Amino acid sequence: MTYRQTIGAHTYRFIDLKDLLAKASPERSGDQLAGIAATSAEERVAAQLCLADVPLAAFLAEPLVPYEADEVTRLILDTHDRAAFAPVSAMTVGAFRNWLLAYETDSAALARLAPGITPEMAAAVSKLMRNQDLVAVGRKCQVVTRFRNTIGLPGRLASRIQPNHPTDDPQGIAAAILDGLLLGCGDAVIGINPASDSPQAVIAVLKLVDELRLRYDIPIQSSVLAHVTTQISAIERGAPVDLVFQSIAGTEAANRSFGIDLALLREAREAALSLRRGTLGDNVMYFETGQGSALSANAHHGLDQQTCEARAYGVARHFAPLLLNTVVGFIGPEYLYDGKQIIRAALEDHFCGKLLGVPMGCDACYTNHAEADQNDIDTLLVLLGAAGCSYIMGVPGADDIMLNYQSTSYHDVRFLQTTLGLRPAPEFEAWLERVGVTDGERRLLRASERSLLMAAVAQLGDAA
């Protein structure tokens, strides 16, 4: 179907729904690289005006990637909940935006709606929203998940400790973990990117973290971010796997570039569930995504990168993860050129994921060759905190020494929690007070007063 919109004396023509979505997207370098972006601000406005009048039901009738050619499309359409969709089924994209922003539309209504919204609908409505709108609606969407603690409760902000080491040195990893715990971080996950993807190396890191957890009775979960096949092998060898990790994308071809398909993800989830390691819940998956991944694999089918990203959340939703992490600026300026584009993309990702019922966190990050700096990330952090983001990253010094990119630090987590009055996961918060990291007012105690974990740090130094 062709779409048209007239502005003044000029009529803009969009050859199909895919083209309309791409032209309506806020400016970003990845869509320009793909040759699908609007060529002027006026064309972008024309596309947005036209998109506002498109019925939501059109996204069910006009798949953006052919049903027969893509298993992600089949997953999205075959699992669509028409009963949940019914309250908004007669709306246009513009009317849906107004409904989402209405004060009467509360968290309960959005939770009921989530199974009825497709990723393409979420992406479409996000393109009509200001940053302020994305924050307002994202904050209303509440997605709660559980493994050994509870993530996503209102007024809470969890954090992932990312203690990467370029040689997987056990003492280096342990030191970074203890550093994070001493600053009250780590309730989302202790997530380690291994330098080696061998099962032996992965199992060694898993055992290290699990021994630390058991020694200090910490209500947390861990994940080693090796390929999913390596983690399945580790499970088969009896390794203490909590959360199974995998990077995912929004098309079948892009997922193939990661060496996965939906059947493999199902196998991994069943393997993790079979271990029964969760004490509060069975959300056993941890996914990461990022705008531009499908384009970088030449697997985007002409879709704009934000719509591809939202489709990845459709994949994630099916597997009920504990966490989903959009690594927003990691791929580089070829896809998100500067701080402005990174901030916008992060807010879009958070909004779309939460609207779909996915537990969204964000790695607010950038590469050293992007037109961005830590001030941009500070701004993004506050916006994400206001929007109700489930968790953010804690990287020692905000500088990953193995992956060579800039992220957020343990101190940034404390800043955001303190400034916005946010709290860690309740079970982890109680542990922090019990072991003397924080006091009854949730304030960090002085280093000399944090006796238990400081003793562990001293022992680590003696071992070195």
C-alpha cells in the first residue's frame, strides 16, 4: 500500500509501511547509512503526519518482513493476543499516542495491553513522541521479574556489575565485584563478558562468582556472557548457571549472524529451568540488543534500525527474561552518531520494551570515536531514572578495560539512586544493611565501617 502526505504544494509519497516508518524516524546515522532515512526535516514531518493516521491494525495486515521468510515475523504474529489488543484495535497510531499519554491510562491498563501490542506498533507510536513523552509513558509501564531477587518494582533501580578482565584473571574479576558490592551495586546481575568462549574458562568464572555469592549469602544472580551454545555445554557439565545470556536481534537473518535461532533459545531456556536455581522466580534468561545490529549484518530487510530493535524485544518477550539490556551506543557512530542520537535511541528502546512487557535495562554507553562524552551519559542517566528504567550498568571507573568502550560506573548508580530517591531490589537492599554496607537510612557507611566485605577485599590483596 502506498501512503501520501501533502505539505504546502508538495506531496510526499511513501511506497509502503516500511518506507513510511523509516522516513518518520528521528534522524540517525544508521538509517542514513542504509539509504532509507528522510532526506529533509520536512519529509520527516510529512511521514510522521501520515503515520499518525495509519490504523494500528495495519501492522497486522501488512507484515514488514514477509511471514514466510522470517521466523521472528511468525513469532510476533502467531503469538499476538487479539483479546488484549481489542481496547485499542480501532485506534490510529496518533490516537494510540494520545491514549498512552492520558492520565487515565495507568500501569494496570498498560500491563493488560502489553500482549496485544506488536513491536511494530510500539516502534510506530514512539516515532510520534517527544523525549518527554517517552519518559512519561515508560515510567507508567511496570514490568516485574524474579530469580533470587525482585527487579522492576516502582521506585527501585537495580544495577549490573560488569567486572570484565582482559585475561579472565580470577583476582581481577573478584576485586571488581567486591568493589561494586561495597558501593551497593550488583542486584540485577553479576554479568561477565569472558575473554575466552571455551567451556572450561566459562565454568571457572561461573564457579568463582557462585562461591562468592554463597560465602556471603548474597541474594543476586550471575551470568557469563559466552555464546548460548557454550552455556548449554556448561550446564551439561554441571556448572552453576543462573541466567543464560544471548545477544538477539529483530530478524531471523540477523539472529543467524549471531549463530542462533528461536529453537536454540528454547533449548537454552529449558536447560536453565531444569537447574531450578531460582529461589523467588523462574525468569532465567538475560538478553542484550542494540540499534544497528541487523543493519551491520545486512539483515535488516530495509527496515529502519529502531523498528528492527523493537522486533528484538518481541523475541525477548517470548522467553520471559529476567533482564533485557539495550547496549545503546556500543556499535558506534555509524549507527548512532552523537550524544543526541544516543539519548533519543535509549529512550525509544526503553519505551518500546516496557510497552511490550519486557524488563528493560540500559547500558548507557558510547565508543571513543562517537561525538559523545560523559556529560551526554549523565543526562541520559537522569532521563532513564525518571522513566523507570529497571537497571543500569556498573563498570569500574565507567571504562571497560576489555571491551574498550565508555559506560557508567558504580558511583553513577549511587548518584542516580540518591538523587532520584530510588532504591535497590528489596532483597538486596536488606542484605546491604545486614552486612554493613549501608545503614538504616540506606546511606553508604564509611569504608572503615564496612567490616565484612572490606575484610574480603583485604584477603584478596593478601592472596595477590
